[in-house]
Amino acid sequence: MQLLWPDSDLTAIAVEGPSPADQAKASTQTVEIADLTFYYGKGHTFERASRVTFAQFKYSIAGKDKDFRATNAKKTVQKFAQAYREFKRKYGAQAVDEKLEFQLVTNQPISESLIKAIDALAASSPRKGEVEQQAKQVQTASGLTDKVLAAFAGKLKFIGRTGNLPAAKNELASLLVDWSATSDPIAAARLGQIRNLVREKAGYAGTDRNLITRTDVLAALQIGDPRDLLPCESALADVGKVLERQQLPEAIDRIAAARSPLLIHAAGGVGKTVFMDTLATKVANAHEVIFFDCFGGGAYRSPEDARHLPKRGLIHIANTLAFRGLCDPMLPDSADLQTLLSTFRRRLKQSVETISRMMPGRGLALFIDAIDNAEFVAGQHSEDCFPIKLLESLDTESVCLALSSSFPAGRNASQRLTPDTMSWS
């Protein structure tokens, strides 16, 4: 799904080895090291790409709750180190330092001592005890020493189900999603096509047809225009340095203790959007944050934009989560309001469960800015307004919901929010 993300520089995924062009220049051992190879930038070869990631997956049912340690990674580290040396000989140290990366992804939790050992090796810093033991095992498996070992360790990432390293947690969330949890028949069918696509490409391992590109994913999902998946582009202005308002600490506390939606209310033009954006940034350490812009730089007035409609707003939010690997995509198939809302709630539930499983203690927060604009356009055309319908149907016990509006408390959407309204002039 990351291939469809508009801002992603991921251009292709090779299944069972590198791309065909890279395979032609690599040894058999190097071809066998990667379950998946991710190509970023302008091309599908190491020379043209801006970044290349070799990824291997270790899946254990019996050991899913046991710490993943250096001994579990011995063979993988050996293969990664061999590829590292080969790429340095072939493409030069500078290109490898700039582009190449290795990932081992597992459903097990990563041992904290292993994470610290990799960091210590990369920094050539002192280590002792269990960390030293893990570091020695990685060094022995790699066959590397000194500066070469440090450079290799800096490119080595162990990504597990849980752990204390925030970067590892966030990376895992972007890579893994429990697609088997879908209860949406349409999504299940489309995701079945995605699975078939991967199986088909794996069957072409060692040939010239093992690449998955954006076009392949669109075809599998039967999507003609990728813009239909994210139909409501944000248009937030860069305002430069922001002077934080005195209400910010209170808003952060309310988000942390939220049991019902929070409405940010102030007159038009006083800085609600900037405040919402700042608040979203502040809570991002503890929450996966989605920010929806109902204003869209004025685009909300355009009939072609229609970001107030559930079939656009809900799909945009759900697919933003899907592109982060937290839930199934929400495909633009049904305009029926009840179906849209029930499907959207399932996507939120799936996202919350994925976040809870992969990053315990982290929450999900939806920020919907300028809902008065959405309500105004919906009222003009006697249409449904998705923020209002969301408020009427969403269980906010598991999802933090923050909205902003120029409407005073007591009007329409604000009626439900009066106890949790923050206002200023």
C-alpha cells in the first residue's frame, strides 16, 4: 500500500531477491538474502535508486512471545554482511554508505540488549554484560571488524513486535498489518488479489518479472485513478515559527484524558488551524495522528472537491491509516452512508488493535480542522456532512477526536461537545 502513498518515494518491491537488473550482476548468495527488496527514488536498480533496503522475515508461532536475540539472527547477519562486502566491491564504499540498508523483521519482540548492542557497534561505544555478549555474537556472525563493522551495524535494523526503541516501533507499524482481520467482503476480495499478486511475483523469483510496482497494486485493487483513494488533499500553509498559545498545555491534558470529543472553538481568523496543527504535533509522541483539513485552502467551496461528503472524507482518513500499514484500505465502492460508516468504524478498530499490538501504550487521534466549512457546504446542498455523522456514530472511548470550528458551542456539531469545548477570542 505504501506504493500508492502520494508522498512516498518507494517505487518498487522485488519479491524473493533484488530486481532483475541487480540479480544479473549479483552472486547467488546475494540474490538469496532478501525476501523483499525495497527500491526508493528514481529506479529499480541499485545504481539508479536513492535507497535500497534488503529485508528478511523471521516468523515464529512457538516463539512469538520470546525475545529475539543475536543467536536467532546468526544466519541472516552472515548473509547481510556478505552482501554488504559484495556491494562495496561492486559499487564502492560511498554508494553503499549512502544507499544500502538491511532489515530483519520478526513477529517476536526484539531483545533490548540486542538493540543496545547494535547501537553500540554502530557508534563504536563501550559495552558490557549482556550487551557485550550480544555485540560479540553479531560481530562473529558478520566476520567484520573495526570501522567496517561500525558502518555495517549502522545499516542493520532489527524490527520486532515490541521494544523500547521508538524508531523500531514506528518502522514496524509502517511495514506490518493484520490483513486477515478484515470483515469487509469487498476489501477481503481485493486484498486476496494483492496476496495473489505477491505469490505470482514470488513464483517469478530469479526471472525478470519479480517486481511489484504502483501499477500492479492499482490493478489488483481495481482502482482506475489513485486520487480516488486519497481524495481530500490537505493545504495547510507553512506559517514558520509558531508562538504557542497559553491554552496548549490544557488541550494536551484534555487529549491525554479524553473520553469524549474535544472541540476547539474561536472566531474565524484567530489561528485555530495553527493551534490544531501544533496540538497534533505535541501529542504525536503518544498517538498515531491523522489530521484532516476541511478547509483545503478554500477548495471546500468547489463542487468537484466535496470533501464534506462521507464518501470522500471517511475514505481519505481510512486510507491514510491504511497507507501507514495499520488497517485494510477503504475502497471507493459504495455511496451508502450506513455502509460507509460501518466500514470506517471497522478500519478504526483494526488500526487501534494494530497500534496496541505493535506499540503498546500508543493511541490513535483524529484531528478534523474547520468542521464549520464542511457543515456550511453540506447545508447549502442538503447533503450529509461527514464530521457530523462521525460524531453521531463514533465510539470515542478508543479513539481521541479533536475538532475545530468557528461555530459557538450549542450549534449543530457543537451540541454534543459543550462539556469538552475550549474557546477563546
